[in-house]
Amino acid sequence: MPYINTHDDVDLYVKDWGSGRPVVLIHGWPLNADSWEDQALALAEAGHRVIAYDRRGFGRSSQPWTGYDYDTLSDDLAQLLEVTGVEDATLVGFSMGGGEIARYMSRYGGKRVCSVALIASVVPYLLKDDSNPDGVDGSVFDEQMKAPIRKDRAAFFAQFAKAFYGAGFISSPVSEQVLHQFERMAAQAGIKGVLDCIDAFGKTDFRPDLAAFTVPTLIVHGTADQTVPIDLSARAAARAIPQAQLVEYEGEPHGLTATAKDRLTRDLISFIGNTDRRVG
């Protein structure tokens, strides 16, 4: 099943590996399902059915003009779960992907889900406003992201990849090839989805969705994340979600799936295994 077709006729590219208790992996911006490759392989080898898909507008999925809001994106996730027939699934969302989980949990009441994991996630709210005075100023999204992407998309993502993985002039936790792979995945995304999703992850308030997190929730975040600051995201989410377990990775940047891939994989397998025992 390489593709599923959504209610608004968008084709979503799907990887479906292995068998066992299902785990659904939701990627970050501006990447695709391949960014989960290390975790997906390990989870499938550990006895799980692993489903990873390219968000609309990204990777090998269709690039429609509309639908890059979280209501629609959570509808896409709901249809994926329905078509694949999963039950008692663990949803794992990286960065922007945490927003799909939050909106799905509130919009669909957590149907088919037994646990969730938020990895370097944007939940609950990034934008600075009167209710979130320590948030990120809107000009960061408009002037420091969208404007330079319109001017020179390739140059922007080359620099963004370095911040994403914490790569510096002297040393880097990842190889040059990993940075190039990031750029290749970013290049696959459609420009409309790239721009619209900046508004989606940067300006959507998920605080009202947090009450719907009624299942065990793992939150993993790097303390040196310069892309999604930990105080605005993981720590705030952990305070608001009753069954949350916060695990902070000291000194780690945003791109945990690569920079701390072995530790993250172990933590996910352990968390999902504990959830399996509670469900089974």
C-alpha cells in the first residue's frame, strides 16, 4: 500500500513495515518519512508494525494548493489510521508532527490510540502574544523563514540544516552527508506546503488540545534545541499533560532522530513496550 487517497483527493505516500502492535511515525518540517528511517527499522525489527507517511505537500505525497492547516492534517492522519486498520497504536510525532497528534487527539478523541510520543515537538504553542509573552515573535516566522525561502530556498535550507542538527564551524554531531540528506528531503517538498506549514506549526495554539491527552505520553526534547526551544514546548506540555513523562536530552539540538538516534530508539522501544504490557 504505497499510497492512500484522502477525502479531498490527495495521495499520501505510506511505508508500512513489519507486524505487531502498530507505531505511526509523523515527520517534521520540511522532511518526509525517510527522516524516521533509523527508528522505523529498529521498531520493525523489535516486533512492531511501523507506519510512516509523507505529509501532504512533502516527499512523495501530492502537492495540493490547500490543506496545510492542522484540522486538515489531523483528518489526513485519521484517514491513514482508518485505511490501515490499526488499533491500539502509538503515535510518534517529531517537531511539526506533534501538532498532528495534538489536534487528532482532540478532534477524534484519541480513537485507535493507546499512547503517544512527542519528540522535539512544537506542542503546545510557539507564537508570542499576550497569553504567551515568552513565545517566538511572529517576525521570526515571516521575516526570518518565509521571506528567505522565497528569495533563495536552497540557501535557506542549507543553513537551516546546520541549526537543526547543531552543526558548527569546528565540530558537528552529524556528517556532511546527513546535512545533504536533509537538503534533499527539503527539496522534495512543494513550496506552497513549505510556506503554509510555517504558519501552521509556528502560529497554531495547541493548548486547548492538551486536555485530550488521556493516554501515556512520552515527551523527549534536547536542552540545546535552538529550533523549538524546550521551555516553550516540552516543559510546558509536560506540565499540562497528566500522564506525561518528560525526558530531557542534555545538550542535544533539534534533530534528535539523527544526533541521538540510538538513545531515542531505545527510549521509544522501552516506552512502547511498557504501553504494550498495559494494553495487552
